[in-house]
Amino acid sequence: MRSIDYDTEQYQDYARGRALTAQQTQVWIDAFAAVLPERRPLAGLDVGSGTGRFTPALAEAFGPVTGIEPATRMREIAQAHSAHPDVRYLAGAAEELPVPSGSADYALMFLSWHHVKDKPQAARELTRVLKPGGRLLLRGNFRDHHPRPWWLEHFPRGYEVDAALFQPLHEVIAMFTSIGWRVTGFGTVTEPSVGSYGDMLARLRLRTLSFFGQLGPDDLAAGFRRLEQVVAADPDTPAPVFAEPLLTLERR
């Protein structure tokens, strides 16, 4: 996987390219609520918080949240738009979380696990900072449980290239269970549509997905040509939805 430097790439368009509607956000918050303890408030971590698309919603639903993000520019954007009193953002990474031991009830990693370079160290750090019984909500793609969004098929080796970014599910589970965690749930969440084919194409043109950083210029150009031809034939049709994996783990 080619690493994405979010301080030089993507940060300017990330919030627009990855924005969620209120309905989409609520679908995820409901999914998180279903696997978290019922008591409130809960102290949360949003690990790899990016531009803060989930952090305020987590605080509103569950209690105080610390967003942890290594990219300075992504963090600056999140802070500039932060209005919730129970949200703060800190510099840090999954391998070195800048919070006290046993201070969090849960951690969310939403499409950030594949960016972690030292995954065993990150698992140890999550063990350190979560309380016994704390939950890790891991919204990650997995090589063997890939959601296969419709637009990938139009890029050369699209599914193959995208799936290669991610670990197989059994490897992730084995890494955590070997240090004392247990699986409490694995399922999928289906977001409402982002809009039409045309809306989706406009977002994809911003290239704020890790997938686009893995392709050469010729493959990118060929993929967008094919995608534009498909969308041009039916731009106003709602974009298809797909099931997205959510793994929940509990620290013993």
C-alpha cells in the first residue's frame, strides 16, 4: 500500500469528498449505539478522526470524545469546524495514543485501521487506553469481506487493488484475541445513498479515497473515462448502496 500523506494530499477536499448526510450519520450512530454499553455518558476516542466527520456526532450521542489524528492539516480543519463543547482534537496515532491508561469506554476507528503502520503496537495501545470491558468499533474493509462498491469495477483491477489495502478479517481478529480481546459482534451497515450517480461521480473526482493513491495516472484516467460514460447515460438515478463491515471487539 502506498501511504497517503494527508498533510500534502487530500486534506483540502477531504471534508467535501467524505461528507455524510444527517441521515447517513444517524444510521452509523444507531449502529454504534447497538454495540456500546447503554450507560451514558461514555468517554470515547475517535482514532484517525480526520476532519472530524464523526467526532461531534459521537459526543452528542454518547458523551465526551477525543479525536486523535496524526495529520496536522486534517486536524486543523476539524478544529476550525468544532463547535461541540465535549469534543477535543489531539495530535497522535493509533500506535501512540496521547491519553491516560484506562481512560476510555470505547474507541472508533472508521476506515483508519488500514493506515496504521504498526498494527500490533496499535492493538497494544488500544488495550492500554480502554477500560476493561471497553469496546473497539472497527469499521474497516477486510480483504475477504470487501463491500465492492459499484464504481470500482470501472477502474483497471479495481476490486483487486482496493482489496489489497486491507487485512483479512481473521488476521485482525487473531491479532486482538491473542492479547486478550474478544469479538462481540460482526455485521454490516448499509448507508443511505449519497445521491445520484452524478453526485457520486462529483465526489469521486475529488479523489479522497486511499484507492486512488494506489493507481498510476494511466489507470486513473482510463477508470474515470469509463465511469463518466456510465454516469452520462443515467446521471440522475440514485447511486447504489452497499453493505459495509463493522467489527466490534471488547477488551477483557
